[in-house]
Amino acid sequence: MTGVIIGWKRKEPAFLLLYIVVVFIYFIHRTLQLAHEHKSKLYGLRPGWLFPYSLNDVSDAQWRNFRGNLPILTSVFALFAVVANALKAFLSLGAKGMSISWILISLAYLAYLHGACTIYILLIASANYILVMIFARTKYFSFAIWVFNIFVLVCNRIYEGYSFSIFGEQWAYLDNFRGTFRWHICFNFVILRMLSFGYDYHWANQQRHFDQRKHIQRCHTCKSGGICYQLLQERSVPIDNFSFSVYLSYLVYAPLYLAGPIISFNAFASQLDMPARIFATRDVLWYGLRWIFSFMIIEIMNHLFHYNAFAVSGLWKSLSPMDMFIITYGVLNFMWLKFFLIWRYFRLWSLISGIEAPENMPRCINNCYNLESFWKNWHASYNRWLVRYIYIPLGGSRTKFLNIWVIFTFVAIWHDLEWKLLSWAWLTCLFFIPEMVAKSAISTLQVETASGKLLSRELKAVAGAITITCLMVANFAGYVVGPSGVNWIISRFSSREGLPVLCWMMVTFYLAVKLILHIEDAKRKQQ
């Protein structure tokens, strides 16, 4: 029996790989057919440039704006990087000098983006700084800083960035100079930075212990002479670096201002003084070339498949269950690649400017088969932030079943005040609980026999298939159809036509997870 299991285990990866390749070929073929059949009914298609007579899907407003502004963004950030690096090199500026330099550079950037509304950013930032300085050494700190920042977050959305006329008719003329980008949308990231500054200062005054020596012994990067991001984040900076100038430069730091990735105050302030330089020049160049390659992939996808146009046009409702599944899967892959490119673009300019921020998409969406790995590898810098500033202060793993409801509710409110986002958050929490229970149960079992390991792998694959399906439903509900569309999707896939598709979909995900597990085993053997 053991010999049969070992023999099949050796042959299984080839079979699984062949199956997945065939599925992807079918997906590509069918999507090309759908795009051709429905192109006259799809919204957001524009004349393309890659292929003759092709149409480019620019139906996603966020991607359309980013793609359209790439030339000006690249020119601006190239100028910023040259100025900042020249000042650092020729004037040998420390943290305070570089913070003032970045404030001047970033305020020029904000003046273009937000015009007169930059005043709101400076006023709220100043109020938060004063609040932190007053309460940081008291037991009321957490209550004060969270109430203030949640209040600001909600008010910004309710009043849509505040009209100047509400403060008096004499200020109404400033409403004609609100810039090119809504400030209160970008301010969501500033909220996270204000909370990070507050907590890092609060913990610095408490002399929070971090075993640096133990960390260096375990960390490959630090052991080899570099400085990893975790060390930059956990190691408190000198109290002098918690000045208003360093704080303000952190909040409005131009390369990461619009979309992140999210970096903690400790990590930012320590690199102002002495950049970590984890990446050599050739590594940064290779990072940029990989970004260009990924950009070409999304251009090919949008010219050929038009996934997002199907979603925004509502045509997915008229499709068969199989075609609906293909389009839904394509939309989620488009979303992943879109955010991958946006976050890596801004991180690239931050690296060039001397500040290393955490990577947001370290793993492809198709390589995540449980909720925990998905969230660690989607908006990864935000996940780090949530763990450091919410999950651990709320008790960490001791109260994890309660923590996830608080965390995902905050995530939904942080994104926007919409019921469909709250439904996405609470659906995710419901899916998370069985996974956490199952992981706790599996971790207590000691599996040693070959048959026991096989059973464990099969259970992981089944659980992974269920989780991927739940992730698709939660994200499609949260970002495309809303909570009302969930019942429609369920009824569609529970019909006589939909049930076979649902079963095939679960089997395909099950086999895909098994392939991922084989790849992980191979990687472990190489280490």
C-alpha cells in the first residue's frame, strides 16, 4: 500500500499540471469567443494599439486613470528622485534635513493633486500630532487616537471632502481650486500613517522590548549584513525623530502618498537617516523591467479578453453558468494584476528615492488556497499594518475569533461607507472561522505514516477548493455585484444547469490545490 502511494505521488504532479494547462487553454479559447460575440454590447472599450482592429478594455476607472497618467507620473517621480538623491549625496542631510526636503517636494505634489484642499490635510495632520503628544504617555491614548481618526475618516466621506463655503461665503472661492484628485480618497492612507506614528511614539515612550539579537540570528537578510523590513519596523527610532517635520514628511511622502504600499513610521524614519539599501542598483533595475513585462501582460489581457467590461456592463447575468464562472475568475485575476502594477509602480519610485517599503503582492492570486495566505499576499503591507496596530493590541491569537470581526469591519469602513463592502467583510469573517478551527485541529495532530500524510493532503486540497470558491463569492459580491447579487449567483449555480458546473469547478480547484502542495513540497526539499 505504501509503495502504491509513493508511486502515485511521483506521477501525480505531471497529471495535475496537464489538467490545469488544458483548463487554461479552454478558458482562453472560450473567453476569446465571448469577447468577439459580445464586443458591441460591452462598455468601456476603446481603440487598441497592440493588435490590428483590436479594442482595449479601459472600463475600470482606477486602471484607466492610472494608465492615462503614467507619462506625467513617471516624469514627476523621476524629477523627485533626482532632487532627493542629489540633496542626500551632496549635502549629507540627516533625518531632519531629508524630512524637510521631502516635505517641500511632497507639498508641491499635493498642491497639484488637491489644490487648496491641501489645507485640510495639514490641519487634520497637525491636530493628530497634538493629540498624540498629549495622550501618548497616558492610559487613554488608544481610545483618544482611534476615536479621532475614525471620526475624521467617516466625516471625510459623509461631507465628501468639505466644501469651503460651509465655513463662510468669504471662503467659497477656494472651491474653484480643489485640484485634480479628491483629497479625502487619498486621505485613507494618511489615516493609517497617523495611527502608525501615534502607536510607534506611544510604544517608544513605554520602551517596548524587541530582542534584536535573537531576530538577527533567525533572519537571513540581517544575518548576512543587511537590514530587513521587520527590523526597521520593530526597532524604535530615537525620540528626536518623532518631530513634526519627520512626522509630516512621513504622512505626505510623495512616492507612497497616492496608493502605498503602507510603511510604518519606525521603518520610514530610520531610512530617512540611513537607507536600508537591501536592494542593489541592478536589483532595482530588474524590478523595473519585471514591472514593464507585467504591464504588457495586462495590456494583452485587456485587448483580448475584456473581463472587466463584462462585469461593469452587466452582461455576465445573461451568460451560462460556465461562462459566468470564467468571467468571474478573469475579473479577479484582472483586479489582482491591476493592483500588482499600481502598488509596485509606486514602490519602485520609493526604492529609487531611498525608502524601502514592504511588497504588496509577494504571491500570485492563483497560488493562494486559504484565506490566511490570501490576505498575507494580497494587500500585504496593509495586512502587516492590521496585525501590528489592531490584531496584536486586541490580544492577538488569544482572541482571534473576535479580532477578525473588528479588523474586517474596519477594513470595509476604511475602503468606503458602502453596504456591499460590509457584506464582503462579514462574509469573509464567516468563511475565516471554519478555516481557523480546522487549522487548530490539524496542528494538534501528529501525522507520521504515509497514509496519514496522504489523508492530510487530501483534506487540505478539499478545504482549499471550498476556500477558493468562498473567496470568489465574497470578492465578487464586495467589488462587483453587491450583497443583492449573491442570492442570484447562488440560485444560478444551484439550478439544473449550474450544479454540474459547480461540481466541475470544485474538482478543478481541488486538483489545482494539490498541484500547489506538490510545488511547495519541491521547494522545501530544495532548501
